[in-house]
Amino acid sequence: MTATQLQAPAIRVQGLKKSYKDLRVLNGVDFDVAGGSIFALLGSNGAGKTTVVRILSTLITSDGGTAEVSGLDVATRPGEVREAISLTGQFAAVDEILTGRENLVLVAQLRHLPEPGAIADALLARFALTEAGTRKVSTYSGGMRRRLDIAMSLIGNPPVVFLDEPTTGLDPQGRLEVWAAVRELASQGTTVLLTTQYLDEAEQLADRIAILHDGRILVNGTLAELKKLLPPATVEYVEKQPTLEDVFLSLVGKGEDADAARSAASAATPKEKS
Ligand SMILES: Nc1ncnc2c1ncn2[C@@H]1O[C@H](COP(=O)(O)OP(=O)(O)OP(=O)(O)O)[C@@H](O)[C@H]1O
Ligand SMILES: [Mg+2]
């Protein structure tokens, strides 16, 4: 592999546009995701997060711009992109009547992989589901289902994984379980793009966070970089750092303060070299 290939991002999105009839959802979205990292796409309801994920996973086509996954253009090489990715949506796609292990074996068989039983056992162990593996999924908690869903999407070892709101609807314990599963994925070198409405989820998990608003990426950076966009509020000798929630609300809010915050953000966000 050449040095250029090693440095190529796992996901590259440039000038992405998408409208549904008169509704312009994406109006020039740009971001890169480094291989093996966790990237969180944050945005309010209807900001277009799922639209980005659906374009990247070849479920829908864009109206303009380019998107590449593992160096493959999603528009011109969708079949190869599909082999390089997995997509886990908000609702677990697991079969309730089967056991966890049977679900995994079934998917491995459908993908014509050798030794489906061994693949299932390895994934159960990896996601702390070995004991639950022989029980019907109908007896699982929400967090266990979501972990099984993520495990199923990893059969065949896709290098890039899309998780669309992986913890929506889960209780705090279920969220912690899924977070552990996502961290486990990235530690094995898988690139993870997740969307979330939960700012603490982005804070906890992501190497980089991008905020999608009004069809564009408003800011894109590490948590520390985003926190620097707002001046720390100082009360006597106690310095309070802004939380990601402060940054988010000040950027996507309405009014003069938000306009000022957005201008400051766009001036401070380093432009990606093309
Ligand atoms: N197939 C479609 N036809 C028409 N409009 C659509 C379609 N899919 C999405 N939209 C609209 O596009 C906008 C962006 O939707 P999208 O699902 O990408 O947002 P999102 O950021 O994922 O929101 P949420 O946080 O609610 O999941 C919304 O206004 C939505 O109503
Ligand atoms: Mg969505």
C-alpha cells in the first residue's frame, strides 16, 4: 500500500447536495472521516443526518457533489461500496423468535461464509452476549437487541460501519452497553460514522464531531476544538468550560447571538484542503 492510500480518508464527502422536491436538505456538505476513527454527525430533527447516511450507504442517490467510502465513489461503484459497509438503523433488524446465536448463524449462512457457527460464537463473545446467545431474542433487553443488531451487521468484517441513532430509545444502561460495543468496534480498526441527537453520546464516543445545520456542516472538530469556539464563562476564579450542549445550542439557535456564533465558528473552523 502506498503512503497516499494509507492517508486516504475512509469516508470523503464533498459538496454533497440533496433535495426532496422543493425541500433542499443538503446544500454542499463536506467532511472526511479518518480510517479507524469514530465520527459523530449531530443535528436537530430533520437536519439531514439520515439522508447523508442513506447516500453513503447507496440507498439513495445525491443530486450533486461526491461521496466516497473506502476510496469507492458511491454513485459509480455502489456494489463495491455495499460490500465495504454495514448499516444499522434505528430499529433492530433481529428475528425475535430465533436465539441470538441463530440470528448470527443465519446471516453468516446467507452471506455464504464458511463456518457460520464459529463466526456467531466469536461475535457473541465480542459483544458480551455468550450467555444470552442460546435465549430467544424476545427475552432480550433493548440494549442487548441493539448489540446483537450491531454484531449482525459486522458479519463479513466490513471496514466501515454506519450507525443511525444507535441508542435512541434505550435506557441509560442500554446506552452504556451500546457505547461499549461501538468503542470495541473502533478499537479493532473499524471506521464508525454515527448519527445522534444525544450530545453526551458524541462527547463520549467520537474522535471528531460535525454539526449539520441548514444543509451544511457548521463546524467539524474534536470535542476540545468545538469547546474552544465559545469563550469560557469566568465567575470570579472558577473557570467554566462550555459543554458541547452550549456549543450546539448557540450554533443552531435563532437570533443575533446564534448568527454571531455561526460567523465565529466559520471563521475559526480550519478549511479542509481539497
Ligand atoms: N423520502 C423523503 N421524501 C420527502 N422528504 C424527505 C424524505 N426523506 C427525508 N425527507 C425530509 O428531509 C429532511 C431531512 O430528513 P432526515 O431524515 O435526513 O433528517 P434527520 O437529520 O435524520 O432527522 P431525525 O433526527 O429526525 O432522524 C426532513 O425534513 C425530512 O422530512
Ligand atoms: Mg434520522
